[in-house]
Amino acid sequence: MLLAWALVLALSAQTPVAIPRFEDYPVTEIFKGTLTAPILATPEERQYRSRIREGVSKGQGVWNGSWKDAKEKPGSNFAGHYVVIRWGCGSNCLMMAVVDAESGKVYPPPTSGVGTELYVAIDPMSDGEIDFRLDSSWMIVRNVCRDARTEFGVYYFNWKEANFSLVKRVLVDLTKVGRE
């Protein structure tokens, strides 16, 4: 019994795993060529064709910098050669597409749910906040939900081999919000 108690104390005393930083996920090459027009392969991509095309060609919805001080600017803005395009779709609604600047292939956002959906499910009590950089494959998505759209929180993704890989998540218990 004493050994079990010592093990519990030792495990609880471990320091929490640090949140990785953008610098922990660097990209080696930054695309500087002419952007390839997006290839709109799914019905939803074709439905939002103007948003996606104007994002690539004119920089509309292509934000650079932290979500706190983002500036619209044409060109790649994520993981060396991708264009992340964001646009609103009503109250507490955010849409996003990730376009490969070299190939034109369009990818859904990391919290899109099933299939090729471009919708980002936002916590109805907050703003969706998305942080990413041109020189990093790291993306932080705050105040959104994933996994059956019931688990709200902060999600940390790494873009690797044309897919978002969930590295860490910090969930918020909505049943306790405002009751503390």
C-alpha cells in the first residue's frame, strides 16, 4: 500500500508537459513563386469558390500575423507554401480553407468535422481564434470544438504530410463556465 501511495505522489508531482511553440515546428522552405489557382474538387469548395479564389488571387481573408493583430495580405501565410483563407458565415460562424500555393489543392480546416467540410465549429460564447505562421507547420485553434462537436477548448495541430495531426488539446468544461 505504501508503494502504491508513493507511486501516486510521484506521478502527481510530475511537471506538466509544456505547450509546444511555433519555433518547435519550423518549415525549411518558403514558397516565393506564383500562386497556383485553387482546384475546387468538392461540392462545398465549389460553393465557396469566390471566397477561395479571391483569397488566393487577391489576398481576401488571408490573414498574416497573430489573430490579435492580423493583416490581410496576398500570398502564402502558413507552413511555407500554404494559403489559409478565413471568412465569416454569420454569427458565431467561421469558414476556412487551406490551399497549397504550389499545387492548388484545397484542404479543410483541422476542426472541420467529417469529410471535406470547411466549417469551423466555434464556442458560441466566444470568438474563434486561429494562430499560425508562414515559417511553421504549427496551428493553434482556440475556442472551437471537435470530436462530435461537444468538446470545446484549445487545439494544437501540426501540419504534416498534407494532414493536420492533433498534438495536444486543452478542453473547457462548458457546464462550469460562469459558475465559478
